[in-house]
Amino acid sequence: MVEVLAALRDHERACYADTASPTSAMDWLRALRDAQLFLVETAARTQCSIHEHRDQTIPPWATDQPAAITGS
């Protein structure tokens, strides 16, 4: 989610630069809408609320290191 917000910030800066095309403002609004939808969907999957944060559950297979990588 942080990366989406950072990309959105960079996109806004580029769209409102002095050298931006006249249609860039609409590009920014489309990007904002897309980012909002993405963030809402992502936040809904975490089941976090304004009052409670739930740590993301990491599946066990994601933390297991293959023997070839760990040298075991």
C-alpha cells in the first residue's frame, strides 16, 4: 500500500509539472481513482479497522528457506 501511495505522489508531481501535457490533470484523476479502489480492496483483505490493526498472516511456506539457499 505504501508503494501505491508513493507511486501516486510521483505521478501527481509529473502530471502537474510545468512541462506536463494539458491532459495530464485527467490522467492524475484516473490514477487517483484507480489507487483508491486498490487501497480499499487491499485494506478490506487485511480486515483492519480504524480501531484495530491485524498483523498480516504469513503462510509457513513463505518463510521456509530451501536447503540450497541456506546451505543445509
